[in-house]
Amino acid sequence: MTLKAIVAMDPNGAIGRDGGLPWHYPADLRFFKRTTRGNTVVMGRRTWASIGRPLPDRLNIVLTRRGLEGVAEAAPGEGSGATETAARANREELTGTGVIAVASADDALRAHAEHGRGDLYVIGGAQVYAAFARRVDEWIVTRIPEAVADADTFLPDSLFAGFERYRSEEIGDGLVVDFLRRA
Ligand SMILES: NC(=O)c1ccc[n+]([C@@H]2O[C@H](COP(=O)([O-])OP(=O)(O)OC[C@H]3O[C@@H](n4cnc5c(N)ncnc54)[C@H](OP(=O)(O)O)[C@@H]3O)[C@@H](O)[C@H]2O)c1
């Protein structure tokens, strides 16, 4: 299993503002979708709230220490898949969505091993990138060209210490994605 972190950030490391993304780049949303679909994504409770729905065709793991109303708690050994676990816990709202709430990064890795498929993508926000930083094998970084005003969520440079770029891809809308792996 490869652990990948995917993020879009401006030249100052800004990634968020007022609980959401500070920009709207359809090309980046398309890139995110084609990169992560068919795999597992793990996100923080605030990012989950900002997305507002489970990302389709992906197991969605949500990190929270206090639990999520309406989201099934991970139940190790129970059920044969995340979708079933979620559906049993809250059949009306969650059938077919594939959402698991977990209380730690270790539990997220276990939930992926048990219920997920493909690679595990850390999709933010800042707290969750930090929680997984030492285990990340690869960073996928969309470079937002303009600095954002009034951003309130940033990634520290230290998260990328020891990584080097091994390829870049133009994805449209004037955006470039850098792929970084451990040097
Ligand atoms: N540009 C990008 O690519 C990108 C990607 C994702 C998000 N964002 C932006 O980033 C911002 C949100 O980031 P954020 O750092 O404020 O919040 P976040 O990481 O999305 O969520 C934080 C919450 O996750 C839970 N959590 C975090 N670490 C945990 C751990 N080790 N164990 C258990 N639970 C843990 C806690 O939930 P509880 O409080 O429920 O315990 C915590 O309050 C938003 O503006 C969002 O739009 C940007």
C-alpha cells in the first residue's frame, strides 16, 4: 500500500480560507477526481464538513475524536465492507456511500486495510496532513500560481523536508502538479 497526500496550495503554503478552498479551479477538481477515484481517501472532520457529501466511488474515512453524527464508526472485524458497515448503522442516510469515522491515524490505516481498495490518499486539511506526514510516501501538489489573501490554513514547509520532485504535469487552467517522493 502506498500512502499518498494530495493538496493544492499557493506559493505561501495556503490551502484554506473560512473552512473552504480559497479558489475555484475546475481543472484541479477534475485532476483530484481522476487521481483518487477507485481508491480510499482520508480527511479531517472539517474537510468532511466542507465537502458536504461522501466522495463517490471512493471509501471515505473521516478522522474525528468526537465522532460524527450519522456516520458509522469503524467496527473492526464487522461486516465485509465499509458500505455495508455504514448502511447498517444508518440505513436511510448512508446506504451506498462508504463512509467510516475513525479516531486516529492508526485506525484510519486499519480501516483502509480492512475495507478500502487501492492506495490511501490523505486529502487534508492541515491537521490531517500533519497527522500522516511521517508516513507519507508521495506528495501530489497542485501549485496555485497566485498568492491568496486572507487565507487561514497553511501547510508548513517542513512537511516536504526530505522529498524531491520526480515529475510534473500540466493539468489545464494554467496549473502544474508536482509529484514528490522521498529523496
Ligand atoms: N487546498 C487543499 O488541497 C485542501 C485540502 C483539504 C482541506 N483544505 C482546507 O483546509 C481547511 C481545513 O483544514 P483543518 O486543518 O482546519 O481541518 P481538518 O484537518 O480538515 O479537520 C480537523 C479535524 O479533524 C480531526 N482530527 C485531526 N487530526 C486528528 C487526529 N490525529 N486524530 C483524530 N482526529 C483528528 C478533528 O476532528 P474533531 O474536532 O471532530 O475531533 C479536527 O478538529 C479548510 O479550509 C479546507 O477547505 C484544503
